[in-house]
Amino acid sequence: MPLYELTIEAAADLLQRGEISSEDLTRAVLARIAALDDRVGAYLTVDREGALEQARRADELRAAGQATALTGIPLGIKDVICTRGLRTTCASRLLDNFIPPYDATVMQRLRQAGAVVLGKTNMDEFAMGSSTENSGFGPTANPWDLSRIPGGSSGGSAAAVAANMCLGSLGSDTGGSIRQPASHCGIVGLKPTYGRVSRYGLVAFASSLDQIGPLGKSVMDCALLMNVICGHDPRDSTSVSEPVPDFTRLRADGLQGLKIGLPVEYFEAQGLDADVRQAVAGAVATVEALGAETVEISLPHTQYGVAAYYIIAPSEASSNLARYDGVRFGVRREDDGDLLDMFRRTRSAGFGAEVKRRIILGTYALSAGYYDAYYGKASQVRTLIIEDFRKAFAQCDVLLSPVAPTPAFAIGEKTADPLTMYLSDVFTLCANLAGIPGISIPCGFSSAGLPIGLQIMGRHFDEARLLAVAHHFEQATDFHKRKPEL
Amino acid sequence: MQISKDEVRHVARLARLALEDEALDDMAAQIGTILAYMETLNRIDTTAVQPTAHAVSAPITPVREDVTGEHLPRDQALSNAPAEDGESFVVPRVID
């Protein structure tokens, strides 16, 4: 088996037994990137020399007996996470030249664990999008069908994992941006509970919704990454002090006694593709065969999720993105005008169409006379959506649903119609509004051979249970073993 | 919900964005479609519902001690500036 095909778990084992070095492993993955990424476009920046240097240091650490599970493991990092000394663009032309002077907390943690950073992965500009087509540097292709989108906004991360151009990755999820690309690329992606992972150094899109999480080839790989990135950080006032369990201790007792809720609104949603419906129905049968009890439950405000989210997220974004004014960082545009003129030129030239749309939408929703009708109303509906989940989790342990209404769509198919693109987030964004964790795992393939994901959502801080259920499902099925031919 | 070109121009101005006339038409049409969809929220009676700004909040988010911590050295804080003079960010003249 070529080294780049290894899971993190398998590679860590070989490294530990001294059968391979991190330098060998990192070279193999870098060669894979060099061979494939012209066609896939998963990376915005590849740090070849830096990665090899980190790999050699990881091998030294191991020789000195100081290795952890992630020491020497090559990873791709979404370009919205600040990496000290390594260009971080958020896929925006405005940040084309931005070199962070500091590491995000998750990067400090990964570096402490000895992980190797291969480079920065493509995304929708400032994480605003569901297809990675909004990147200021061009789209990423889906490794399963290069004419299709990989999902978004963490599309580069998901495509890199699916195409073996990294062993695992970090993404960010504001309305489904980890889970939906994981689903479209046939891999595993976890959005942790809001507050579980520090957002320090994560470039802010919508601060009450954003959360960093892992994308991997297996559930265990995501658990290994979670063990490193979670935990309280004094530099993020929304990070929580909840104890962090060992996520790799995936419970061995199967799904016996587990109560799984099936939210009827997710299964009866308009526009749910027949192949997706069938794959998720198959997954329900599988968990029942594994001993779980399923029960229909209702999340009655689901249909209002998209409207509430697309008021709240752009409102927060319009405020967060005020910082891109060409003063402290970024590509400044100026003429002979005054300061205001410089702001306008910089922002108008630097931001892409979708980012401008959301800034205007958010500014409008927050503006005098409209605040109560839009932002106020959406924040109240958010409360009702949280109540829905609270009532549901009184009746069941986890919820099972589709991740996206359809498999990956064609590049260009939805770019002309922003609202249609927004509606494709219907199954993922309620988890962000409620702050609960959700995972996407492979559960089937469409008739055209495209991967389909299964979403499992859980109570706040119940990631260990999500990972355990996902792991049992994975072990009982073969979907994760199928790989794209490239 | 219709939103006029002038309204979009006004909001763009608030957001420090300059849009070409043609882009304004497209933007007004798209924002109008999106706002019309938002009207679905008015089907719900939220009279007695408290708004939520953050789904997970105190008391599990501890407050740090109010002491001076590490901060970026000035040269690093200035390292990405489009224009600086070694001490400050430099911007176009604001006051004549």
C-alpha cells in the first residue's frame, strides 16, 4: 500500500514500530499532491520545505521517546486557521499576502503534538458558501467526479483527505462547512459542540456559530484529532471548561440500548434526493440491526432554520468583516482620495460577490428600523430551534438524518442563484444555531457513484457518543473503504 | 420583499462597499429574493420568546484573571501593514 493511503491510526502504528519515518510518509504525501492537485485544486499553499523540516523534527522527537499519536502525521489545514509564518488567505484576494504573526490555538496544540503541516486548503471565501466555488483563487474539484463540487466551505480539506493528499485535516463549520463536504467527498467530518475547541486564531465569520473540527478517513482518525484540539483556552472567552474525555476509547458495547431519533422533518423535506433517501433508510436499518432502537421525533421549527441562519450569520459576518479596511493587513487599494475612499476601494476590490452579498444582507438586517424585524426575529426563532432539540434529546440519545439533500452537484449549477445554494444547508445549520455537535460519515453511493453521508447529531458535549455510534456503523459497513479513482 | 437600488446603495455605503450601477441592480434583485424568503419567519408567533445570541454560555465559560498577558511585539503587529512607519499604521490623511 502506498504510504499516502494510510489512515492516521495505521500510520501512527507504523511510525511507532519504526517501520516508516515521518519523512518518508511526508514525502509520499507531498508527491501525491504534486501529482494530483493540478486537477483537484485542494491546496492554496503547499509548504514543502517546512513540512519536510517538521517531519525530520518529528522523527527526532520519536527517536528521543517523546512521540504522541499525531507525531509525524502530515495534515492539511483549512486556510481560515492562522498558521504562524505561513500565508493564510481565507481564499480571499483581500488577504492574498497575509502572513499570520501567530498560531491559532489549535495549531499550537497540533505543533506540540508533533503533527506536520503540509499546507493550507481551499475554501469558500471567508467560509461563506457550500461548494468552494466562492474561493477567490478558483474552485476545488470533487475527487469522485472532477466536474462536481466537493462541498463547502471546507471543500479543499475534504477533497485533500478523499484524494489522499493528507492523512487528515482541520476545517471549520458555521452552517455545515465540515459535515457537508465530508458527505460529498465520502469521508468523516465532525463539528464539535460550540465552545469545545478554541476559536483563537480562527478567522471569524459568524462568531456565535463558528467551530473548528476534524476531517478524516475514519472515525478513529477524527477521534485522534479531537483528543489534541479540544479543551479550554483562556484566549477564547467562549471556550468552555468541560472535561475532555479520551475520544479514542470508542465504546465496545455496540448500539444495544441506544435510542436513536429520526426527525420526521428531515426525512419529509422537499427536494430530498431519492438516492439520499434510500441510503439513509439503509443506515436506519443497519443501526437497528446493530441493536439500537429507533423512534420518530419532531423538530417542528426545522423549516425556519435556513431563514433564521441566513439572517444571523450574515449579520455577524457584516460586523466581523469590518476589520478588512486595508489599514493593518491585506491588499490596500487607494487612489488620491481620503480614508473612507481607501476603505471602499480596498473592500470592493478585495471581496468576492458572495461576501459582498452577505455583508450587505447583514448590514441591512442590523440597520436602524430593520433590526427587530430581522435580527431580533431570527434570534427568537433560534431559541425555538434550541427548544426543539432539547425536547428531542429528552426522548432519544442521538439524532440520525441526511447531511445534504442531494449528492454533490455540478460546478456552476447553483452559482447564479444564491437562495438555492442556501437551501442546500437545510439539514446542517440547525446544529450550529443550537451549538450541538454533529458528525457526517459515509452511508452509501448514488446511482452515479457519488458518496452520500449520514449525519448523527447529539447533545452538547456528547461527541464521545457520536464517535462511538459512528464507529460502530463504520465497522458494520464498507462504504468508507471505497476510494475515488484518480 | 422589494428592496430598491437606492436602499442597497445606502446599505453598501454603510458597509464601506462601492458597487457599480450594474452590480447594484443584480444585488437589489438577489437581496430582494432572499428577504422575501425571510418573510417565512413571520408565520411564527414569537411574542413571548426570548432571543438567543449564544447557544452555549456561562457559567461553563470561565472568565480569565484580569492581569496583563503576553501580546504581539510591535514589529510583528506591523508586519502585515500595507503602510507603516516603524511605530504606527499609516493611512491617507483624515484631517486637512
